[in-house]
Amino acid sequence: MRELVDRAMKGDRDAFTELALEINADLFAISRRILRDIDLAEDAVQQCLLQIWRQLPTLRDPDRFEAWSYRLLVNACYRQARREPRAAANLRVLPEPRSVGDHADEMADRDELERAFRRLSPEHRAVIVLHHYRGMPQTEVATVLGIPVGTVHSRLHYAYRDMRATLEADARPGRSATA
């Protein structure tokens, strides 16, 4: 990837196209997990790729391209979230399960987690996605987001706390699970 970055930094459009194709799926997966909406995620990735193209000549260390591009992506996700503060439905028609058994409980648990995750701010979702989904250590998350490590730790703490509170509130008797 380093060679592509070097060539793209010098204005090679073919190299940038190849680079964009190489990182697009990863950028989309991260933005979708942060934004929880396919259309918003696609828009964030497009904004990010445009910024990468425009700002690539100013990148000081081509070896930091990945972290730099993640920072641009997360910032694009934040902008999208502020622009579209809606809670997107993302409904899918699922086939009728053949066997209800344990799968129904797993689906219910996954739905509860999804509802709790959606209620988090984009900043909290970003640290969880980068730390847990991408497997980045907190120091790398801090570098990508341009924030202190203590802030990453704090955001993770508050995100877990808020998710736990949401799950506990949804589990209270008399509470409808369709919130």
C-alpha cells in the first residue's frame, strides 16, 4: 500500500483509484458501524475519499496513511451524524426461521444491543468500533481520533455505562422491548 500512497501523493490518479478501491470496503464497514445507516455511511465514505484525494499531498508520513484516513473517516461520520440526527430504521425482511430454539434468544439479545448502541453518541460509537471492531489499542484509537488516551478511556467507560443502563431499563418489567 505504501507504494500506492507515494504515487497518489504525487498526483497519480490511477494509483489513487487503486488505493481507494483497496480501502473502500474497510472504510464503509467502519462508517456503517458508527452511523448505523447504510446511506449515511456511503455518504461519509465518499466525503472521506474526496478529502483524502484533496489532502493527500499534505500527508507528512505515508506510513501513517491508514490512521490518517480513519481520522478523516470518523470526522466525516461525525459531520453526517450532525447533519442527519435521525434514528434510521434499517429494516430488513428476514426469512421465517425454521427452528425457533436458541436462535430467537440470540436475535433478541442482538436487537437489544443494537438499540442500546444506537442510543450512543457518534463519538462513543466511534471509540467502541475502533477499539472492539478494528481491534485497535486505546493508544492507537487516540491517535486516529486526535484525542488524548484518557479521553478514549473515558468515552469507552461512559459508552459501556450508557449501554448497560439502556439494557437494564429495557429489561424492567412492564417495559416494551420495541422502543
